[in-house]
Amino acid sequence: MSEIRNGYLIFNDPNAIGELEYTLSERYTRGLYIQDHYQASNDRIAVEVGVAFPKDVSDCRERDNVIKHINVGAVETLYAEPTGEGYYEIDLPERSDLHSEFVKQRHKIASKLDYSMAKAIYSDVYQLDPVNNQLNSLIQIVRWTRKESELRVERLDGIQRSSNTRDYLRVLEDLNFLRIKDGVIYPGERAEAADMQDLTLDEYEKAVVGTVIEESYNTLRDQLNLRMLNHFPKFANSYYYSAIQKRDRDLWLDTEALRKNLYYEWGDDVDPLVLDDKLRKLEEVDVIRRDGDYVTGNPDIYDEVATDASTQAIAD
């Protein structure tokens, strides 16, 4: 037995998952399911609630009408309190609160995918002016500390005149690409290891900055405000996210489908003219491929991002 009474879910059998799931889905959404339940403290039972939603991932050329149910994972943990009469009760959240958690989880998954994409396409978009310009201060530090083995921090501050200089130095020191002693910058162990590979300055710069992005992506993007790091990955993922969800590396989408993805997954209402500019840049470096209004992907990039998405449980 399970029923909703005055905002509480009342039930007597915590193992009757199917019945509990049905009652909850009737209140909230058909896509709701119980992901897990377990004994918590003080005889309470924790019930992890997840949500799946239908998404059109049809090939816009083939018009194959494919609807995929996308699972975003657990969005809320509900706690059932024993009433002392053989029953349990859950104080149910408002529908709007559960929906808000669902939206947050969707954006969290999209953010993880942006990180996977940033790693996959860094070497491609690195040459694009908007990316190169925003990374310029970091690139300069990497280049100059290789050219001069004992560069003074004070001199670097005087050249760059940037509040981020010390933060970039901290990141590079944390990653062991350099070490600082008494105001002097010396090569770190990883810089010395790279030198042993006889890399040119350009190769070294690209390799080090790529490693910094891979290992300190969130710090650079969120704390140092290098938003360009997920700018192009987001636009690339407006295509690749659907391809990965459908498990179709040959999927073709039109630009309207990409605009819908940007809105529903990232919350961005992008003008078609802006989207076309971004896609043109991504096409220049072979991150995506286009035929008129249709977009498909680069198989190598699809494979790399799909593999990373699988290990991070981004796409089910």
C-alpha cells in the first residue's frame, strides 16, 4: 500500500519499489524512477529518485524518427521516516523543486561533456584566434619560462601587468612544470622531462598548455574565468551530445536541432547567425563537417569523446 496524503507519501512496504515508483511518477512525471533505496540512520530509509526524459535524436537527413529516453541519474534523495505504526512517510518536495534539481543535473552532465570535448579538440581549436587570445598570458609564461631557465617573478609581473599572472604560476607550479624559489622561476620536473623529448618551442608550448587544460580545466574556466575553454566545446557538443546519446557516429543534424540542444542542455538561446559563425570556425579545423544546413561529426573526435563520456557516465 502506498498513497499520497497532505503532501506526504505513506507506505508500509519499503521493498515494494514498483508501487512506490508508480505513486511518485503519478505525482511528478512519468520519467521518474527509483534508482536506489537503502537503510539510512535512525531507521530511516533513503530513496534515490532519478529522472529520464524522451529526446528526439532522429537523423535529420534520414528522418528515421528515433526517440531516445535519456537518463540523467539521481536528482533527489528522499527520506522515509518510520511512524511507529508499521508505516513510513516521506515529506515530498514541490514539483518545482524536483524540476530545478533535474535541470541542474542536466547542466552538470553537459558541463562534464564540455570537459571531455575540450580535451579532445584542444589541439584543433588552439589555433583559433579567440581561444589563443584568451590563453595568451598562460602561453607567454610557458614560452618564456622555457626560454629563460631563471626568470624572476617580478620581471614577469612587470611585463604582463595582469592579476592572473600569479594564478597561472601557481597552477603551473602545482602541476610541477615549474618551481619558484626566492622569487625566481625554475623548470619543474615535468618541464625537464619534456625537454628530454627535444620538442621545439611551439611543440613544447602546445603540449604544456594542453596538459594544463586537461588537468586544471575547472580551475582555468571557473576560478580564472577563461570561459573560452568551454565556448567552442559547447558548440561542438550541440552536435556530438545527440550523436553520443544515439550511439551514431554518422548522425546528421540540421542547425535547428543544434539550437534546440543549446537551449535545453546549456540554457543558451543562440541566434542562428551566431551559431553559423561558430560552426564555420569548427568546420575550419575539422571538428565538425557540414553540408548545407546539415552537420555531422569527425569520427575520430566522436570516438574519443564517446569513450570519455562512457567512463564518466555522461551518456547512458
